[in-house]
Amino acid sequence: MRLKNRVAIVTGGARGIGKAISELFAKEGASVILWDLLEEGVTTAKNINDNGGTAEFHKISVTDKEAVAAAVADVHARFGKIDILINNAGITRDKTLQKMSESEWDAVIDVNLKGVFLCTQAVAGYMKEAGYGRIVSAASNVGLRGNFGQTNYAATKAGVIAMSKTWTMELGKYGITANAVAPGFTLTEMVKGIPDEHLTAIKKQIPLQKAAQPIDIAYGYLYLASDEAQYVSGICLTIDGGISR
């Protein structure tokens, strides 16, 4: 029970990596508050509770400053603390540079970068008062090396890494760590439409010759959210099968 009695907010917790994080954290003893716009979050929270964990789902947009602030205040009022923030919510709107519209750029920036900023800003004050906090945000290995057709996505993920390093300097003296996780190609709902031949080609580029499962990424989040990582801050943990070597 590495997260026993901890209270964790997981954005984008309805499915994919966020679902795996939520399920694993609950299994490790945390009370998990899932935020998402997908109604699948209802089922995810119910399954966690049915299996002996503690979870609740709230339909929250991470781009809505007032809604985020109100939801954070509600969690703190009911649980008395917020120990962990997992900034996992994210979207893609892939296009090559000259084909990408301004609206596609703005949508990804708003969720993947501004959303992380708003959620962390709302939680940080409570963590500072408590003298304890774990902030772990979703980057990507494309934030380290770029990727064809992902100008907007790569920019946000590089930004998440830089923000995490900045928060390490600003919040460290209050007992708060801030880290990022950079997954590689992971078999989530977002990639289900990729043809088999393309999947095979992608896997061949990975030294381990396989794609990640969501739980593979969730274990990295668990480590950084636990007390075992109390002296780990400002890093980007890459979990991509060795492709970013």
C-alpha cells in the first residue's frame, strides 16, 4: 500500500493511461478523484469501488479555470488535503506544419499546456500549506525528440517538462516534488485506428520491439507519486522501450 491514506487527483482519468493510473493508485491505497470530460469515467470509478478501492468521478474541463479552482477547493474541503496531482489529460490534433490550422494549434495548447498550468496552480497553495505534495505531469518522448506531424503536441510536451523543472525550484522548499513522465508509443484508445502494418513498423523502431501497455506507464507515475521518490524532483522519466536512448 504505497499510497495508503493519500488523496490523488487524476486528470484524464477515464480511460487509457489515466485509467491505469487511477486503478493502480487505488489498489495502492489512495483515494482517487478522476477528472475527465468522458462519461467513461463513471464506469472507471465504479469498477475501482467495486474492487475494493476508493474513487469518484467528476466531469471537469482542465481548461476552465473557475471549474478547476472550485473542484480543487471541494476536494480539499471534503478530504482535508490533496497529496498528489496527476496532470494526465491531453489531446492530439495532428497535422504537418503547413496544414495545421490555428484552431488545431490552440486546442492542443489549451488542454495539454494551459490545463496543466491551471490544475497545478490551483493545487499548489494547498500543498504548500500542508508541506507535502507530489505533482506528476504527462509529457511524451516526442517532447524530447519531436515527431512528424505533431508541432502542437510536441511543443506542449516539451513545455510540460520545462514547467516541471521550474516548479521544482519554486515549490521544493515546501516539500513538493514536480516531475514529468514521457511515455513512448502506448496501446490506448487513441491509437486503435492505426492499421496493423503501421503498428508493426512502429514496433520495429523500438529497441524492445513492442508497444507499451497503459500499466507500464502507470508504474512510473506510482513511483514518482510515492514516498520512495521523496528526493526525486525536476526529472522527466522516459518510459518508451529505449527509443529515446
